[in-house]
Amino acid sequence: MKSMKSPETDGLPEVGALVRDASGRIGRLMAYTRARAWLRPPGGGREWDVEPDTITEVPGWDTTGAGREGAVQDR
């Protein structure tokens, strides 16, 4: 899957960022394609797609341990 930055994604989180979708689910932003953002659970797993304007970056997470049991969230 090709990761693309375009005028449509300006102002949105960068690919690789940990984000929250509109349902509250946390995922790593894997790519932007056409009119979708592709997310994957931080600990690995199946990707899902959402509308890019519905995601927000999750600041303060330890991204190396995110998604693993016992991961600590820095605030």
C-alpha cells in the first residue's frame, strides 16, 4: 500500500503516528489512499480504513510499547 501525502491530507497526522478514529479505536496510521486512511492496531493485526478527517493524533503515548499489555502511557 503506497503512503501518499497530498493537499487533501495537509493538516492531518503523519503516516506512522498513533491515532484515534471516530469510534475511539486506537491505531497506527499506515497510509493514506484515495479518500481513506488505513490504520493498524499498535500491537499488530488487521488493518481497517476510515475517512481521514475522522482521525486525531494521540499525544503522549509510548509508541514502542503501545498496544502491548502493560504498556505505560506518558502524560
